[in-house]
Amino acid sequence: MTSEHRIQHRLAIAALSFVIAMICALPAAAQPRQRVSPHEKAEGVIGGKTLTIEYGRPSIKGRELFGNLIPFGQVWSLGADEATKLTTPVDIEINGLKVPAGTYSLFMLVADTGETQLIVNKVANQWGAFKYDAAQDLGRVPVAGSRDNPVTETLTISIESSGDKAGRIRFAWGDGVAVAFVKVL
């Protein structure tokens, strides 16, 4: 075998080895990432229409919640992993903010004074708040909140009817509870 043939032979073996390595790596790359926090879909019927919120449910696990897991003065993704998503089949109002039918991401902004804002963002599919863009906000509304409630270990969001076309979205985590009022238009 000439030296030219040996080089071609080695290149062919190297190329074949590379292809085999890539094929073997495909199953590992295709497997879904293991999530630490469970994911939940909260649904509620208000005015005969089903509203849905999909979110990751982190737990406190002995960590400091306010000022740490929920940072003061910074936009928070209101859950774990992907941004929390609200889907409404009809136009609604959330604390006076008109929200057309569609799917949106929800964020929160918590001040160290306790003032809390719910942010409705037009970019529904995003990872946490890492690429959050305030220019894409549909709007921000203040939400009523309190910090003297029984402790909820794992973030819990619920949608509750409180009348014919009225209801509320309740956010509970740690000793904090925030409520946004919803009206079907």
C-alpha cells in the first residue's frame, strides 16, 4: 500500500468514526431535559369561557423567597423554566387592562415595599425572563397582595369564578398571595 493509499484509508476511517459518533449521540440529544420543578396547567371558567395558565411550579425548599427567588425590583418570570403563559379564547380585562383573545406570557415585578405589578407580555413563548422585552408588554397592572397568609411551599396559580362574567387569578407562594381581577368582555 502506498503512502497516498494509507492517508486515504486513515481519512476514510476517521470520517466513518465521526459519523458513528454523531449517530450514537443523537438519542441522548433527543431526550427531554429533566425538570426540577413540576409543570401545571391551571384552568378556570369565567363567563362560560375557559382561561388557561401554564406554569412551572418551583418550591421554596428552605430558601429565602422574597428578595431572592423573587427578586425585588426586577421582572420575575412568575414560575420556573419557560415563562408562564395565559391563554384566553375571548377578550378579557385584568385589573382594567384590556387583553384581546390569544396567548401571552405573564411576569411580575415585586418591590421591597410590597407593591406588585402583573405584566402581560405579547411574546408568549420565551424562556424565563432572560430575554424579556418591556417594549413587548401589552401592559402592567397593580395587583392586590398580602404577606401574612399560611405558607404555600410550591407556587400555586388558580383561576376562580366570582360571578357571571367576573373572576380572579390567584398567585400564592410562601406567605405571599397576589390577586388579579378578571372580567370577560
